[in-house]
Amino acid sequence: MKQLKIAHFMDDGIFPISAYELFEAVAPKCNDFFIASKPHSLKFVKYIPVKFVHKLSFINPLFLKSLEQYDFVVLHSLNLFNRQLVQHSDPSRVTFVWIGMGFDYYDLIFESAESLLLDKTREIAAGARNGQPRWRWFLKQLLPLPLSSFIATKRNAIKRNAIKKIHYFSPVLENEHKLVKRKCEPPFPSYIPWNYSSNAKIIDRDCALENTVMGRNILLGNSATPTNNHIEIIDFLSHIDLYGKKIICPLSYGNQKYADFIIKYADNKLGEGFVPIRDFLPLEDYTSLISNCSIVIMNHVRQQGVGNADAMLAKGAKVFLREENPLFQLYKSKGIKVFKIQDLEADPSLLFEDMAKKALENNKKILKQFRGMEIKITMTKNLIEQCCASKSRIR
């Protein structure tokens, strides 16, 4: 691996930390990490040796030429800079790997953002600014519908054109590769299995134990975003005797104006039984807190909060997901026992029925096999080998 050179383009977030750990474990001192920004104090990736590049470096011929020295380039999300970087590069000289985050391709799978929201949430979201800067919200109202539609279509076209020049795509869930491919014209990047390992060590630890759930509370959603469809579940739970169960609701990530609304709404409906998490917590502290939950309800139409769902399954929790959620479909295809929110709405008694011990043990066994640290290392090795072989071919 000594001669190997890999470039990574990322944002300052929690996921690139695990990418750094995995790639450095497999190919130490072979990775360069870039952030397109003026040099600034980093919030999350503090110990990663980051190289800052200009936001317009994608139009610099010398910078683009410098990418050819790398065996391949990893794009951690298809954000604006990464799209432009691909657009201005020569795919016959640079091998690109797109690590999807979800937010960067769900606009391709779904026709509109509203289709990810259930009826009550959609109604509330339509009547709120959701924390947008006032000037941007007013501008959006003033734009004629045809112009607004044109801008969205143009942005979508730029993304689709960039995707045609990418060699490999690793979405959050393997079954999402086909979902995105169906919405794009060829050529489309080949699937390459790879995932971040943010909680892989915790999953390994908890899967090795019989049961690490310490309480009987309910974990609701994963963030302060409308796609959690909190309102529908809060209304549903407000009509059930929860026998002292607390509703633990993570709201530290996302839109804090939306978080304020959800807290006020839940306080009216659930009272002291609703416990919001507003502060960002270290991973170990956060997992310790949610260990008090034996039930998880994720009311997303799209995959979201995968790390939370994985972690809770490893602990032995009972997880409810929407049937149309690709995460539900993936778990079922792997043989993991999860439950439909639609069934829960029809029969609230499911909330109080414990899972069979055999099903819990089976969940842990399967989860360790495809979410544990061993498979993450193997995936990283395979990705490097496959991309290096691809680089040799295009040369």
C-alpha cells in the first residue's frame, strides 16, 4: 500500500471521521483529505489532517491535473463542490467513487420533498418557514412557479450529468443503488459496497452481549427534520396508556425551529412523558442514553437514522419502521426481525409485546455480519483493490 494515493473530498461532519479511521487502517498514510473552504476551525474532524482548497478550485486546470496522481478520488456526498469537481474532470484520467449520504440522492428517487412527508406533517411544513433566512423565504414566495421549477430542474440536470462521469456509487443501503439507477440515464456508476463505521465497534460489543437494553422507554425518530414525521406518531401515542414509558426524541441535529415546534406540540399532547434531546452528545453518552429504550419508532418514508436503528437492534430493541422505507425492506431481505408502523397503528398492543429471545439473538447475529467492524475493514480493502484495478484500465 506504500505507493497508493487516495484523495477524499468531504465536509466537516461526523461520518468522515470513520472514513479516515477505516482507510488509514487499511492504507496508512496513503490518504489526503480535502475540504473546499477557507481555512477555519473544524467542529468534528479535528484530528484529521485536512487540506483546505478554494471553493472554485474545480475550474483550476492545475488542481484538476493534480487529481490524476491519485489512484482514485472518494467523494463523501455529492455536494455542490463535488458535483462541479466531477463535471470539470476527465473521467478517463480520474476514477471517482461516490459515497452517498442519502440527502444527495433522494431528490432523484422521489419526485418532491413533500412526498417524504405524511399528511399532518406536510400540512404543518407547508405553513412554516422552517428556519430559513427571511430573505430567502420571501424570495421563494416571489419567484414565479415556472422559474422556481426551472431552477430545480436545472440543478437536477447538473447532478445527473455529474453522475454519468462517476465510476462507482456506494449508497447508504445496497438496495438504493437500483432505486437511483432507475431514475437516471446511462451510463450509471457501478455498485461498490462500502459504509461508514461510526458505530461498528459498539455494534460488535452489543451483539456479543445477551441484551443491553436497560429500560422500557420509546425512542422516536433521529433528528429535528420533518421527514421524521413526528406529528403522526405523537398523535398516535397520545391516545395510548404508555404505563409510564418516556418518549425519548433526538432533536440535536437538523432544524432547531422545527425542534421548537415539535417540543411545544409534544408537550401539549404527551406532557412530561416527552423527553427531547437538544444537545449534541458524544457517541458513547448518546448510546448510553438510548439504552433506556426497548422500543424504537422511525416514521420515515425514506431511509434515515440507519445508525440509530442498527445500534438499537444490536442492543436487543424492538424496531418499528414504515413498510415503504427501503431500510425496512433491506432488514427483511437480510432476515432481521423488524416491525411495520402500519401494523402498530392498527394494533397498538404490539407496543407492549416482547420479542422472542430467538428472534433477538438472530438479529444480533445477522447485524454483526453486515454492520460490524470486520466487514467494514473487508469492504474498504475490496474498494481499494477494485478502484486501483479500474485506474489501471483507464490508463
